[in-house]
Amino acid sequence: MIRLLAFLTLFVFSCSSCKAPEDDQLIDPDDNGPSQPELSYKEKAKEVYDLIQTKYKTGDLYKENYPAQGDDIVSYLWPYVGMLRAGNLLYELGYPQDIHTKIFDALEKYYVSRTELPGYQAEPVTNGTRDIFYDDNCIVAMELINAYKLTKKQVYLDRVIAITEFIMSGEDDRLGGGMYWLESVSRNCNDGVNCIKAANTTAYGAYVGAEMYKLTSANKYLTYAKRLYAWNYNNLRDTDNLYWNDKHITSGQINATKWTYNAAMMILAGISLHEITKEQSYLDQAIATARSSYSKFTKVVNDQLFYPSNDPWFNVELMKAFVELSKYDDTSKTYVQTFIRNADYAWSKARTKEGQFYEDWSGRSQGRYYWLLHQACMIEAYGLAALYLK
């Protein structure tokens, strides 16, 4: 996503009130499930949506930040996808369809309708020609797939078929496979920090391919999904079953940063491929990554287990993966309950006076609370909790 590399350095976990997770801390001693909120999780999801409408809405789109951080700009595509997820979840929870329709109609303001390989660019097309990111288009594809499943509207399937062609164009045989990060720095690159094959785009592509196969039965999607999954598993997986961020095209150097969402997407891709092929290895690998994720990505803060204090949208991707995995793995239910407890804590103890959520759900730091994506992901967190506990 745009500007992702700019804040890789923010991935810091050390603080005076944190303790490293121990084996005996991985199961919360409270077996009674999450505490009962004053509002239902469904109501909380809608309340956060309403807050965003009040503070971030500008025309048909949304502001990148509230309050503005420098220029008062319309959001990039990545944060806007957070609102696509909100639209899908709120519709699934029974809220009016016009919420869903308005959000997905406005998505087209990012669409580049070119003859070959159309896709969604990082900014509205009224801003001029901008970069088109493979990972951005993957997360848009995921939401278009969900929108089609929920509404059965052919327009969503037609559009996701079109952009999946663009997504699939981001793979080649340099480094033996894998996906580039963005179109402008891809096949012809030889140097620069973005001349990489990335774990996130590769995992997202594998998941999108598998889900497209489920919708269409077209073998090209399944072949693509299997190939990408295998490349990530064989090239960017560490011995702890978590995933390094990327591999440089020319130097072969590994960026060893590990993000929650890279683990999440390999879990989701593995589950989807297992559902298609019935091969147990995919599910076993997903469970192994889940176990390591819960161990490595949690810390005890003020006597409560928390997921990372930065980039909560990444973390909510992991929540989604654990929810899906819990259908096959009872231990993952504990991981989901920890997420719900974190969201409960954030509701009461990690918000600004105006109601916005801190980046850090443990309440120790406000962080980049002003960013649209950090608010939109709360709709997803509470929406997922509502559907999970339904």
C-alpha cells in the first residue's frame, strides 16, 4: 500500500509496561469469553461508521485524516478499502443496503478504465495519473468478491474479473516467481527499495486466485493461487512459520520484518486452498502460522494480552484469519477472544475526547489516531465480533 515502507520503522514493541509473552500467558485464564459491552458489537460497528461520516466524509469520498495532517486531502485507495469492508459488514449485519451501495459506487472514482489491464489507482482519477498497486487491487478484489457473494449483483463479479487480470500480471519468473508490489516498479526494475517481490501481494494474490476459482471454476485462478502460495511458503517463510516482508529482485536480500497481515493472508490463502483441494497440508500450515502468530505478536500490557500496538488494520486482518480458522481449529477461538477483549478495552480506554480510537488499543499512546484506516478497521473489528458471536 502507498506509504507502507515509509512507516516500517514504526514497528516498535518495547515499552516499560510490556512483558514478553510466555507459554503460560497464551491462554487467558478467563474462560467465560469476552466481557459484555453496553452496546452490542453490531451497534458498536454502526456507531463507528456514524462517527466516520461526521468527521471524515467529503463529497462521495472521505478525508485521509481528521484532523488534517498538512494538506486536507481525499483518502488514498488503501484507507478507502477500509470503508468497502465496512459496507460489506454493515450490510451483512442487516443495516440498509444504501450504505453499501454508496460506498461501492464511489469506489469507481479510483478506477482507471484503460484498454489493457484496467485497475484501481492509489488516488482518485481526478487527481491525475497515479501509481497502481498490486496489493491495493487485491484488497479491492477481496471486497468485490464479498460484495458479489452478499448481493449477487453481476457488476461486482464483472469488475473483479477485470481487475484480477491486472493482479495476475504482477507475477513473473524473476526470483522464481512471486508478486511485485506496484506496477511502475516491476518488470524493468534493477535497483531501488521497491524493486521487490513482496509477501503481502503474493499472499493476497493467492487468496484472491483461490476465491475466484470458487466463484468461476476457471482453472487458471487455482493454478495461479497454488503457485503464489508455494512461492511465499518456500521463499519468505521463516523457521517460526511467520513470513518476512519481501525479497529484493537483484540483490536477493530479505527484508526480515514480520507483519501480522502477511501471516493473516497466508492463513486465509491456506484455508481457501484446503477447502478447494481437501489437502490437509494447507490447513496444517495455516494452523502452524496461527500458533506462531499468537505467540510472537502478543505482549502483556497492564496484565492483559494485546496484539501489536501499531497498525491495527494489519491486526484486524489477523483477527479475520483466526475467525476463519476457528471453523477448523478450536484453539483459534482463544485467539479470537483475545482480539475481542482488545476491542472491548479500546472502546472504553483508548479513545480521544471526540471518540476516535487510538492506534494503540491498549491506550498507552494515541499514535496516528487521525488516519481514516485506523477508524475504519474498528468497524471491521466490531462487525467481525458480532458475526462470530451470532
